[in-house]
Amino acid sequence: MNIIVAADKNWGIGKDNKLLVSIPADMKFFRETTTGNVVVMGRKTLESFPGGLPLKRRTNIVLTKDVNYQVKDAVLVHSVEELLEELKKYDSENVYVIGGDSVYRQLLPYCDIAHVTKIDYAYEADSYFPNLDEDPQWEVTASSEEQTYFDLEYTFVKYQRKKK
């Protein structure tokens, strides 16, 4: 299973249920990477999308504790165990966890690859991603050249879980 996230210098990923910044190349990478695949998210992440609607051309799976929650064109699961059972229907290489922070934290132990857009700026954030640079189980296996969007610098970094 994969994780895909954009994080600032302090591993901040959002504020008030919104992304910290919208970088067109990061959005394009996200779209190209996840289209045709399975995306797993929490309810608040889904609700942050335009119209609160699932992403097009992807299988959307929403993890929510709210058993009465309903949304068209998405699979709803209510526990990590139920999610893992649902995910058995798919090739784990085609599954991308897309947030938010509590879903990232709950599912990181099940992931082997993390695609992190690292933004060289510290934003005011209220949600964070675990710092993989400080986690001995993870290592950087690929990194792009530094990119620039206006005066913002960022890199695309691929982390892989170390083999035991």
C-alpha cells in the first residue's frame, strides 16, 4: 500500500481541513499517480474536495466512524479492520492513502511506499504527517531535483519501508 502527501518543513499537511498550499505540479503528480487506482481517505478529507464528492476515475474508499454517513460513488468502511478486508479486493500496489492526518497515522504501518512532496517552508498547520526522516523503518529511495513554484521550493521524495 502507498501513501501520498504534501508536507511542509515541520511535516504539517493542513489547516482548518484545507491543504497548506496548492502547487500545480504537486496536484498533477497526485492526479497522475492516483487516477485509475484506489484512494483511501477519511470523511473530512472527502468533504474538503469540490462539492464534497469522490475523486473521478478512481475507486474511493472512505473510512468513517459515522455508520449513518452516506456518499454516492464511494465505498464506506467504519474501522481499519473493515478497510483491510475491503482492500483485499485490490492489488495493494494500486492503493493510495490520501489523508487526513488520523487516517495517515492509522494506515502508515500497513504501507511500504510513501510519496512525499516536501515543501521548504513552515506554514501554520493544525494537522501533521509522521516525520519519516526520524523513523528508522523508512529510507529515502528517490528524490527529484528541487522545484520552484513562484518563491516556494519543493522536492518529490519517495520513501520505502526498510526490509526486515
